[in-house]
Amino acid sequence: MNQTPESQHYPDDEIDLRELFATLWRGKWIIIGITFIFAVAGVAYALSQPNVYTASALLAPAQSESGGRVGGQLAGLASLAGVNLGGGDANKTVIAKEVVQSRAFLTDFIRRHNLEVPLMAAEGWNEEREQWVLDQEIYDPNTSTWGMDDDGKSLEPTDWDLVEEFRELLSVSENKDNGMVTISLTTLSPVASRDWVEKLVRDLNDHMRDQDVTEAEASIQYLEGKLRETNIAGMQQVFYQLIESETRTIMLANAQREYVFKTIDPAVVPQEKSGPKRALICVVATMLGGMLGVFIVFVMAFISHEKKDTAKEKLGNEPIEKNKK
């Protein structure tokens, strides 16, 4: 039997700009309505966000005067003894940058300065009274107690919570060209931002100093023990030089207030807020509303077009079915 080939219909892939604009015009009120809703929501969200302030301190690596204090021929023996011969200012700066962001250091810093409440329960800053505005559902300042969640668990933060929250406020950056380091903190209070940066830099220098002094004292104790065990004059001279080197390290460390980082530009109380960018929030919300409105109009037009095509196909098939009967 000869079968007549069915005529194939290929859809037109070209975009009809006139039809496109007509679709947008028919759905203009949907687009306007959704855009208006998003714009109002964006304005309300932007106004509900409290101001935040950023304070920064510009730091330079402090030049240690203890470098090269012992001859290079002693390096092997000193390394076996666990003695630091100096000359590691660059490494010390890198270590300090990592320490200031480490979990152990930040936990000790937050606990020492009692930053738990402003860090976790503050929802604003009262400029007239210069005090924190606390969310009393999280922390009650009258009874000095933490609130409870819906499951009956205390809202008192753990060390993990405190460090994660503080890291979101902290920024440490380095200028690769000159080696300058910038430490910044963003909080709800301009005064707290300045104070926390100052305390952070001071505690970091103290921490690195105490660490080096402890290591030097341990090295001296070890060298003195080895000195008592040997009767060789040459080795005794070597140990005396190493002990002298570590003693000088302790003296210089205790004499330097800014041990690792020297403050070039100290943190000051910011006079202008760093966020939120309310105008940007409103613009972005309005744009998202407009794009969502256009998308919904196109989807509705596509569904309507599909329904019309389906209806036409049904009408076209009805006469053929009648003839077959």
C-alpha cells in the first residue's frame, strides 16, 4: 500500500520582537505589582538593618635586633638543641598572621576581655548612652543569664560559636608590595570596633613575645644541663655562646612593647558607617522583582500558547474522526 508522507511542521525559532513586547505590555500590571512588592520589601529590610562600623589598624613587621647573633657554624648544633638563632622575622610575621585567626588565640581573647555578650546578644548600639542594645531573649542583663531556646536548651554560646562569630567580623590582609598588614574589625559599635582592634594587636604582640620567651627559657635550661655534662672546653664555649644568645632574646623581647607588629596607623573611632548599603539593597530588590515579574509573564504566555495549540489540534482532528466513522 502506498502511504502518503505526512507533512512535517517545523516550529519557527525566530523571535518575534513585536509579539515579545506585546506579551510584556499585556502583563505590565503583573510586572509592576511584583516589582513594587519587592521594592517595598527591600526598603523595609534595608531600614531594619542596624549600622555597622569598621575600624582598621595598619601594621608593619617589627624588625628584630636579635638576628644573626650567633655565627653560622653554630646553626647545626643550635638546631639540634632546639635553639632559635634568629633571622626569622619574615616567618614570625607569617606565624603571627595565622595566630591572630587561630581558634585557640581567639577563644582566649574573647574570654579574657568578656566579649561573649556583645558578640552574641547585641542587636544595636545606643550612641547617646554609649552602651550596647541587647536582645533580652538571648541574654538578660538584669539577671546576667542566657535565655533558652524552644527546646529548653541554653543559648549560652560555646567556644566554637564565639570564634565563628568573631571570624565573620575580623579581616586580616597583607600588602604584597610592602609587607604591611591591615587588621580590621566590623561591629555594631564604632567605639567597640576601635577598642577591639587595639586589644587584638596588643594581645597578639604579647602572645608572640611570651611564646618566644618561654622557648628561650626552655633552651637555656637545656643548654645549661648539657654544659654541666661536658668537660670539653670547646663545647663549653659553644654552649656559653648559645646561652648568651637566648638570654639576649629574652632581654630584647621584654624590652619591646610592639614585638611582632609595629603600629603605623592606629585604629580610630569611625565617624561613618561601613554598612549596610541601603541604597544598593533597594536597587537590587527592585531589579529582582522586575526580573521575576517578566519571567512570570513569559511563563503565563507560554502556557496560554500551549493551551491554544492543543485546542486547535483537537478541533482539527474531530472532522477526520467523523469521516472514519
